Amino acid sequence: MKLNRLFFLLITINILFSCSKDDESSNTNLEAGNKNLPSTIILKDIPAGTFTMGGNTRDDDAPEISVTMSAFKMSEKEITNKEYLEFLNSAYLDSWIEVVEEEIMDPCGKYSEYVIKGLGNAPNVGKIYLQLGETGGCTSNGEKEHIDNKSWISFNFSNKKFELIDSGKTNFPVNWVKWYGAYAFAKYYGVNLPSEAQWEYASRGGQQLEYPTDDGTLSYSKANYNGDIPAVYNPNGHSLEVGSYSSNPYGLYDMGGNVWEWCVDYYSKDFYTDNSKDPVNATATSDNKRVRRGGSWNYHSATLLTYSRAADFENRGNNHFGFRIVKSN
């Protein structure tokens, strides 16, 4: 009888151990990004090819070079509030994120607000991913922000869910997202942020376009941007619903204007060399700035050029910062 009891005890322990291993495997899969992308994200095929990267910007920091790219897929539109909200609610259940209160300083003064930070197995634990329900207080010039320039995502502490403040902003690009928050979204779904070379290659539409529009020209009917005068702020400017303008020849919308788009690369003026293949700058610099591309609703036309470069700190991200994703073939 005692031997029988011992036998059944060993069987029970073995079953429990197997379940534990299955759970560990599930967690490993989560870390590897085995989650289905939100169904509204459509990926466009970008064919392999060689193109001339760079041009003559006002900073003259993008010399023309020949770059060869492998085929990849890119989301046709910038990631929306709805899609980022879906990520947040899933990631919260998987203990990837937490909501904490932080003290913020801007030109209007000091105040407290809730932010999302990485947690557990998430990348960049402890870093801020997104500011919640943020109006920005005021602009860098001390002007009151336009009402449409807040973060439209809030957290309901009673039911522990992330919600949209305004359902009318469902398909607006998510904004106030830091590089950390864009990168976490990509890693959660087993995809990536575009490399700078991928972004420029896709924006040119296979035709060496000057601007990432349907035909390479720029006007207010082709993109959401602020005009041709640098440093002139439009208090009535704001982002618009993704896909509000015609796509470029690869079927990609809003590659120029609307919101800046984070890339995976660290910024370096001298990184790129002629005749390179699928270049990605993975080497951190002293300031750890990451590339952002495409200009935004409140930037002038030169920043929308397919070869115009910009960069910012990983913890930056306000009412004109967003992103899109890529997937390897």
C-alpha cells in the first residue's frame, strides 16, 4: 500500500513539474514575441533592391551613397491609438508594464501625471513607454496646446484596463510614445522598428522620390505638415487620422508628416558607407540618441524629405512622436 502511495505521489510530482515547464515555455514564447499583431495592422511587401540613400539637407549630414536592401514588410500606416491600446491591455496582463505617477516639468511648470513603465520580462525595464492622458501643459514657446494634441490613452484603475479618452481618436496615430514604448510594442509582437535604411528605402517608393508622397511632390493636399518656415509654430496644428492622404507607390501612408517615426538605429552622422547591405547602426553613442524620420504636423517641409535625418533621446516623445513597424521576410 505504501509503495502504491509513493508511486502515485511521484506521478503527481511529475505532472506538476511538466505543467511548470509548459508555463516556462509559454513565458519564453512571450519573450520571443509569439503574439499575433492587432488585426488592423496591414503589412506591405517592400521588394529587395539597391537605391541611393541620402541627399542634400540643410545640415548636409546625409551624403549620397549606394545601399542594397533585402525584401521586408512594413506596416502601411502609423500605429494607431487603438492598436497601441490593444498592446497595453495584453502587456499589462502579462506583467510587462505598470502604471506609476511621475512628476513632470515643462514650460508651464511642474505637475504630476501617470505614465507607463516597462516591467518584468519587458525590454528596458523601468523606462517610460508612454505618458497617459497628457495635454503637454503648453508648448516650448509657452503657448497652450491644441486640444487634439493630448495623449488619448488613459488607465481605469477600477477595472485595471487602458481606455481611449475619445473614441473619435481611435485611428489617430499614437503619440507621446517614447522610443522605449515603440520598441516594446515591436518586441511584444516579434517584429521590429524599421532601420533608418529601411525607412528611407520604403519612403522613396522604388522611384527615388524627393518626398514620400504619391508622386514625390509636396503640398497640403499630400501630407500633414506645418509649412516652409522653420521654427514657426502653428497653434491650430495637430495630427490627423492615419491614411488621410494618398499613399506612396509602395502603398505606405503618412511617411511624411503627421508624426515623426522612431527607427531602431542609434544616430551617427558618419555611420553609413557606400555599397553597404542592410545597414543598421546598433552601436550606442555618448548621448544614445535614436533616429526619427519623416517630419510631423508641426515641422516644416524640409524635414519631410525622404533623405532628411533627425534624432532624439530615447526618453523623449511628445505630441508629434509615433512609429510604424517592419517584419523580415
